[in-house]
Amino acid sequence: MQISSLIGRKIDQTQGFLEDGRRVPLSIISVAGNVVTQIKTQDREGYNAIQLGFGSTKATTKPILGHIKKAGLEKTPRFFREIRVHDPSQVSAGKTISVEEVFEAGDVIDVEGKSKGKGFAGVVKRHGFAGGPRTHGQSDRERAPGSIGQTTTPGRVYRGKRMAGRMGSDRVTIKNLEILGIEEDKIYVKGLIPGVRGGIVMITKVGKNKKFVPLYSKKEAEDEGGKPVLEAQAEEAQVASSNTEEISSKEGKDSDAEK
């Protein structure tokens, strides 16, 4: 299929193990419910593209309701994204796009999302300023920005000067991530992706990793609890990590007691 992008929802960040024994960070993205809401052609709109809908909502407007009714959908998607294609005649409005039709393990992808909002932040946190010295008569300059301009010439603050302000909530694209596995409309991506849990991301396929190493999985299709292999493996890695932290914490307390 010519479609190379899908809308997804960030589920969680965890960790897993590759078949060669390496432990890697994992991001879990759900891509269930991608549906074609509109077809755009070169003759009518001047370019070839399709519009994807994702999620669902009850609060909408009459123009959107008409748009959804024309596509033959029962539920109103909450999010819409448009992607370019060469031949839009291969898909039809109302078709649901599954993850297997677009992605597979070993694909290299770009993930675009909205970064976490940090609120109003100072220059030390926002730009990494060192701040002023603690001594030499200063009492409140440790995290101050310092001078922001010159004297009579130029007599103004230059545009783009790094200062305190709102931090985060920006469109961020993490490039060249790798898909390690696909299971039940969930994509297991090697590395971290922007945004909060439940945030909307756009996933675009850009290539294929020739030296792909898959996630380690057991021979059985499911574990004893009936959970998918990749999901069970991620939970096992989290439990192992927490146990290691508890042991190190206990050893630290014992050493303090001996002192």
C-alpha cells in the first residue's frame, strides 16, 4: 500500500530485550482505528492525498458531521491528518487502515508529536544558562539571566534573545526510530517518543533497517496469563528493574546501619 503514515496514541514507555541480549527502551503506540475520511485528487484539489481520522468524539460541528456523513462513517473521529499519496484510487472513503498494511518489524520511522508542557520556566531550565556566581556580594543572582542588551547603541533588545518564558508544548519530531515488533494494533518502537501518555503522534515510514535484531520472545504465542508476548516481556523487564532498585536501596540502608 502507498500509505506510509498512520496516526497513533502513545500508550506507555517501558523496556525490553533483543535476541542478542541487549536491553533497550521501548515506546508503545496504539494505531487502532485509523480510517479514511476523504480522498483528494489531482483533478479536483490539485494534488493527490488522503485524509485519515483517528479516535472518536461526540462534541462536533455541523460541517464536520456533513464531512463524516459523506465518508459513510457512523462515529466522528476526533483527530484528522492528511498524507500525500501517488495514487489515491487504491483506497476508498470509510476504509479502516490496519497497522499490518503499512508497517512491519524492522521499519525505520519518524514520530512527530507534541512535547510535554513545562509551564513558565527560567533561563537555567529553559536554555541551560549557568547563572551568576554565588559569592562576591550577590544574594539573588544565582539563577538570573544577567544582562539582556547593550547601552545606547543599539538601545534595544535583539529579537530572539533567550529569556524566561513558556517551555514545552512544541511540535517535536524524533527521527530514525526502529519498529521492533507489532502486536494487536500496537507498535513497539525502540527509543523514546515525544508527548505524554495518551498523546497523539504521527508515525511515518522512512526506510528499513538491514541489520534488524528482533525482540526476544518465547516459543509460545502467549504466556500463562494470556497476555501477548511483547506486552508480557515489557512487564517482566519493569519488574526486574524495580527489584534491582529495591536491592540497591536495601544494601545502602544496611551499609548506613553498619556505620
